[in-house]
Amino acid sequence: MPITRLRRGRHETGSIPVPRFSVRDVLAESTAGMLQRPARSILTSVGTVLGVGTFVAVLGLTATASSQIDERFNALSATEVTIEDVAKDQDEFVDLAFPADGERQVERLNGVEHAGVYWPVQLKDGSAVRSAPVGVSRGGEDIQVIAASSGVLDAAGPSIVQGRTFDLWHDRTRQRVAVVGSGVADQLGISTVETQPAVFIGNEAFTVVGVIGDVERKTDLLLSVVVPRSTAQHIWGAPKDGAKMLVSTRLGAATQVAQESPSALDPAHPQYFKAIPPPDPRSLRGEVTGDLDQLFLLLAAICLFIGAVGIANTTLVAVLERTSEIGLRRALGARGRHITTQFLTESAALGALGGLVGTSLGTMTVVGVAIARGWTPVIHSMTVTTAPAIGLATGLLAGLYPAWRASRIAPVEALRR
């Protein structure tokens, strides 16, 4: 390994020569030290590469995912309002606070597209949903029955596999019809609605008029038998646990609709209803990405720690292997601070190199995932500029002890080896 000649200067107050180690000399010696064993230098930087790369990828992916959360939230959740019947908490003698024309009252509000009342039907003990009048060979007690007005199915945005959904006429005339989810249809053995198959809820028969394959809102409809609200109330009575109303709105109108709905339903007793607007997308995004940030940033910190240990271990081994070289430098006039500077520069360079490579790999990961998912990649400029500095700081901290150890080597002891 080449040994740089130490330049000598003079103190301003005397004539004692003082060796000087220029920046150029430091960089040259550090580069020579790293290139002397390139494979070991590359492996030493792997930990920092992984740590910094994980750091960039985590922040980039969470920022990209956050924008997707906002987009999907605006598309569905931001257009949904749920109104709960809390009249029982106010007056125990009120069975159902929703008026018969409650859906029409809410649909008159500006921004409302569809609205409907629903509740889970409480069946008697032993009652079950089945596809035959006798026995329970197909069906079971685990199938939920939901009483709903036709507006609920419209607000849910269903995809019809077969048949159709019931409408306002079925609800007004108490028709015994039902709409089932595709999973329930398979469980009941219903393959087509052209033959007007029937399902039996307890001892009550209902004609299946449609099968739902998917919904945009209220996914529990896919695992239920949905019957008209008026029919359910006539057979089983008013809901015991309170009813709810599902409201679909135009984008941006949900909050206003939630404020106006209770008064529209019952101007004299708006306290009978509790309107639940969609949550703030910023808080939703913060909750989701906050957990991801904590988990993966912890992983990045672990990788950085492993990288720091690797750099420290390699630098310390280099100090032991180069003891004779250090002693020769000290004998030629190098001081402890010169040795410290050289080894600190080497470890910092390894950390900075790992930081740059890790930043590039992390950025490529974010872009690759975004392209594969059809997203728009989002990486903050502060993340890209900070990541290499984190790698440099990691290397610098990892080299403190080995550099101090090298500066403490006595020239005489080193030359004896």
C-alpha cells in the first residue's frame, strides 16, 4: 500500500515543524485502503445498502399507498352515510322511528342518490333458512335474514348475476320475494331463478327473484337473504335492536347530508337519529400508514444497525491487519489525529457508498411496485436527499471506535510486529 509523504508546516509562534495531512491525501489513502480488498468493502456496505434501501422503499411505498387510499376513499367511502335509529335510547315506547316515507324524505336532500332502511331479522329459536319446506338438508341457522327497503339495494350498488332486485312496488304491497347473495344461493342449491325457486324462512316461503354477485357497499348482503322491509315487519314485527338507513351520495355531499338527515326524517325529534358521516380521509390515511411506517422503519433501523456493526467490525479488523503500516506512519511523523481521520474517512465512505446504492435500489423498488400495481409513484424529495446522509452518518459512527483504536497504537510496538 502506498504511503503518502506527510507535509510539514510551522507553528505561527515557533519553528517546530508540524506534519499536515491534506484532504487530497486523506481521500487517496482511504480509497487505496478500500480498494485493497474490494470484495470485503462491498460486503461491508451490504448492511447499509439494505438499511437505507428499506428506509427509502418504506417511505416511498407508504406515500404512494396513501394517495391510493385517498382515491379509493373518495370513490366509495366518501359517498356513504349511515343513519342509526336511536329512539329506544330516548323513548322506550317507540318501536321504529323511521317513518314509512323516510327514504323519500332523505332522497329529497341535495346530493343524495339512494336511501333505504334495513335491519337484521330476529328469527325464533329453531327457525332456519332452507330451500325445502321440510328438513334442513340445504340451508341452516347461520344464514342471516335482512329486512330492507328497495332503496338499500340501490344504495349498495349490486352486481346482479341472475334475475333482478325487488322494487318499491314489492315493498309497498308486502310481496314475499327475496334477493340472495351468490354464496347463499350456492348453499341453498339455487342455480337459476327462471323456475322461481323458493326459500323458507322458518315456515314462511319467499320466491327468489334475484342473485347478487357483488356490491360496492354493505358487503354482508352477499351472505344474507334480503326480503322487503314491509313484509318482514308484517310477519316478524318491528326490529328489536333498532334499524339503520344506508344513504349513497354524490362525491362531496356526504357530510352535509349527514347533518341534514335527522331533521329531514323527523323535524320534531331529530334526536331519534344518529347520522354517521364518512371518516376524514386524512385521519384514515394516517392510521393506516402510521402502522406501516412504524413496522418497516423498525426493520430499516435494524438493517442500519447490522450495517453499522459490519462496518465497525471490518474497520477494526483492518486496523489489526495494518498495525505495521500504522506504526510506520507514526514513525514518519503521523500523529494520532491523522490516523483517526484516515480510518474515519474510510468507514464514512463505505457508509455513504452504501447509502447511495440503497437510495437507488429503494427508489427503483417504489417505481417498480407502482408500475406493477398501476399506481403513481410518490417519493418525497426530503427522503431521497436524507437517505445518503443517513448512510454516511452510519459509517461515521461505526468507525469511531476502530479509528480511536488505531490512533492509540504505539509506533515502537507496531514496528516490533
